[in-house]
Amino acid sequence: NSTDVVFLFTGNKAATNLARVTYLVLDEADRMLDMGFEAQVRSLCDGVRPDRQTALFSATMPARVRALCDDVLGSNDGSNDGAVGPLTITVGRPGGANSDVAQFVDVLADGSDDARATWLVTRAREFVDEGEVLVFCARKTQVDACVVALRNTAGVRVAGMHGDMHQSDRAAALRAFRKGETHVLVATDVAARGLDVPSVRTVVSLHPPRDIESHVHRIGRTGRAGNKDGRAFTLVARTDGDARFLSDLVLNMQRAGQRVPPQLHAIARGGGGGRR
């Protein structure tokens, strides 16, 4: 029996013959590059016939992704033989946040993990009462600690998801979240891309992301499919925000029509305190 459509993770090429593929789709291109799969993506594309039709989707368009577009879509390699070059379709401002999501930034005087956990635990039940909650942490150990605090102190149904977990355990955590069996999912950025759970009302960045592109992807997990009641909270402190991210965050919020708190303006001008 023949198969018309094949979904591949960026490691399956060796077991698959791609010579007859005529339509190639690369989804979440920026995320695949962020995760270190550029070589695998390029190898996969090389295995597909050159006269294919290619579609590439990306929520952000940093320089590395644009270079991949130029190579994979054939705009710079002379292989088009006079054919029309690739078509670019942009929805909204490239790299901009969804203006339907209400953004809030809390600048903490104490940037410790305990202080961040306390901030979340005191608000968890209120958040859960209004919809599902997605929480992002910077490190895997912080995910585990946050799950324990929410379960034992706030008494909410919570699951964690990070890269040290077995794939089946991550899938089970995500499945329970989708089905409403748990109301809070705590994760590293492994969950930031491609997660589509319409019931997510609140996104919390307990620790700020490493760049503005990751911030856009995080908060994009709410306010999806036309829903206008999504909200995103980002916690920052002088000890964990570099100058570029803080400045980009201010600009991102301003462009999305969001109120920028004076405290954020102050630490952005002061350059933050550097990464830990």
C-alpha cells in the first residue's frame, strides 16, 4: 500500500526514501534551528527531489532562518532556471506579539526561585479558575520544584514537562493537560512551539526567555484562533535580564499596544544585571 503523506521528525531520514516526494513542508523552522537540527533539516531537504514544491512556516524570521529559506527555497542557488522566486506571505508584524494577548510584566525585587514560586503559588488558584495555565521555567530542575510547590502548597492539579523526561512521560503530561485532567502545565521551552490547547487562558514566564523570539512563542500559546481573553505574565529581576532582551521586551509590548510598567523601563535603561 502506498502512503500519500508522511510526517517526519528531524532524525527519520535514514529510514525513509524521499526521492519521490514532490511537496515538502517545514513547520516551526526557527524552532528546529534553535534546537540544533539545522544539519538534519538541510540533509532532509537534500534527500528530496530538486523539482519539489516547498513551503516553510516560521513564527519568527531571524537571520539563520532567512538563510535557510534562501537555500531551501532555491532563491540564491541558481537552480530556478528563470522561474519565479519564492513567495513570502507575512501575517502581522514579523516577530511581533499577538495584540489580542494582554501582557503584564512584574519586576521582582527578589529574583530568587523561591520568590518566583511564591508569586505563582499565591495566584495559581485564581488563574486556574479562569482557564488552563501554562508556566515556563528556565531550567529542568526549576520545573520539578515548581510542580512540587503548586501541588503541595496551592493544591492544583499540575504536571511538568522537560527534556530529561522520557518521551512517553512528556506525551502523557501533555495529553492530560489537553484533556483537562491537569490544569497547570509547567515546562521548559520544549513546550513553547506548536502547542495548541485552546483552553489555555494564562501563560506565565516564571523565568524570562533568552530572547524576544522565544518570548513571542511563549505568549503565543494563549489568545489563539481569535480568542481575545488570553493573558501573559513575565517575571523579571535585575539579576536575570540582559539589556538586549529587556529593551526588546519594551519595544515588543509598545508595538502590541501594551502598557509598559515604569519599573521595566527603569531596568531596561539600566541594562539589567546580566545573566546568571
